[in-house]
Amino acid sequence: MVSAARRQRGDALDEKQFKTIVKNKKAYHDYFVDESLEAGIELVGTEVKSLRQGGVNLKDAWCDIKNGEIFVKSMHISPYEKGNIFNKDPTRPRKLLLHRREIAKLAALVSQKGVALIPLSLYFKGSKVKAQVGVCRGKKLYDKRDTLAKKDATRDIERAMKERDR
């Protein structure tokens, strides 16, 4: 996440400050990711506590643009166990925090046929929760098979290299 040049200068954030909560593996399987960007996400306190425990599912999540705002739909954040009346609905729409120009750019991209906004991951950046949102195009079945075949081939090559080095 942090470039080597910034690490050498010493002005980079500690690696401990970037903690991945969840990655949407299904998105990488079902879509080609053309572009991605970082967005803040509007959450309440008990949702953040639940995220710290890892109680989130991005599997079927998607983003919708309405009235110049972006919302994440179908993202399931489990209710906080020790919460009380402050727990919110687990699948409620959550607002993403982006600049107006970024939203307009994404709206233009999504208006094309076959393009969708998909949340790719959630992570902590310092004490803030950030979402990585991708502009994605759907894969056909033969594309998915091709991706799996390439992944298997690279795994076999790495395994063979490891065996040879012993």
C-alpha cells in the first residue's frame, strides 16, 4: 500500500495502521476490475465494533448511485454482541464518502452497459474504516474457467520451484 520511496523517506504510515478486515473474493472471480478507488464509509459505533471482530460479509454487496450519493447495498455487518438498542439493521444501505467529482466520474462509467460498482474490500486506515470500490465488468463463464486455469498453473509452477529448491 505504501511505496518504497515513501518508506525510505520515513514519512509513511506504519504498516500496522493498515489492517484488512475483509476482501470480496467473489468479486474478483465474477468480475474484471477496471479501476478501483478508496472511499470512506458512514457507520455507527456498534458497527465499527462488529467490524473489529470481523463480523462482515461482502459476498453479494454492490453500490448504487442516487441523487449524487453512493450507497453500499446488501453488505451484511453482524449486530454487535454486547450492543443493545443501538444496534442497526445488519443489511441497511450505508453511504460511501467521496468527492462530488469522483461520484460524477463513477456515475458516467456505470451508465455504460455491463459495468457495475462493487465493494472489493474493507480495511482500517488508522482508526478510520475505508472501503475499496471497483468499477467492474462481468466475466463470462469461459473467462472464469480461464482465470482458474491460470491460477492452478501458477500454483503448480510455484510448487515445482519449491520442490526443486530443496
